[in-house]
Amino acid sequence: MTRKQKRLAVIAGGMGFILAAVLLVMFAFSQSVAYFYMPGDLASNPVAPGTRIRLGGLVGSGSVLRGEGSVVRFAVTDPSGQIVNVRYQGILPDLFREGQGVVTEGRFETGSNVFTADTVLAKHDETYMPKEVADKLKAQGLWEEGKGAAPQGEATKGEAAKGQEAQAQETRATP
């Protein structure tokens, strides 16, 4: 073998090794990636049963039903009006409640239109919305930075508390 052939063999072996490593990493990521959807996205682009996804939106008002043991059923909605029914078995986060932002992770079982979640993440205060949900709402023009998803003209809990605090200070200041 000539020097040139040895060099080409080393380069080809190195490229083959790099290609194999990239393919293994891509395969590993494809097995663990959970794509994010809102109920409106699922209505227009349904996913195959058994595909692991993240479902985000708002917990529907009056939709939380507690079953036997730790089974909870609730609906996830979005501003488009679409609804996805969710079944979760486990302990919900303390801040989980109706009308609040939520991200669930799980899959649709074969032959069922109920989303079976194995993870439920709730928002942590009155101004927080999960990033994926906020980005989708912003893209649809339904979210304003600093105002959230509440309709304009309605005060948020934080604004109401600030107003009550200011009124209490005025009351204390007057003799």
C-alpha cells in the first residue's frame, strides 16, 4: 500500500466512525423527543396512537373529575376552542387548577381519543405561562407580553392585590 492509499484509508475510516456516531445520536434523540402540541394543532394534524407528545394549553373550567384512587380526568383547551380530554394517574402539582396553564406529557392509546398523561406540569404563579404555550399563543396573536392571555379590561389577581394595597395605604394615611 502506498502512502497516499494509507492516508485515504485513515480518512475514510475516520469519516465512517463520525457518521456512525452521528447516526447513533440521532437515533437516541428520536426515541426521547416529545413534540409539543396544542389542542388546535391536534385537530388539524392528528398524531399516530402511541406517539409520545407534549400537550399544552389551559385546564378547562369545570372539567376536573377525580376518579378512584389517584385517577384524574380533565380537559385541556386553547383559544381556538378545541378540547382534548386527558387521563392522568398520580398526584397532581399543588398549583394545578382550572383555567391555568398546563403542559402534559404522554400519548394517545390505540383506539382511544383520550390522552393518557404520565407527567403533568402546572404553572408556578399568576403571571407564568409555559414557554411553549406562550409562544403558540403569541404566534396566533392571542398573547400580549405582560398582560397574559386574560381578556383586556379584566384585572389579574396581581393587579387586584396591588389596587387593594394602594387603597389600604390611602385609608391608613387619612386621619
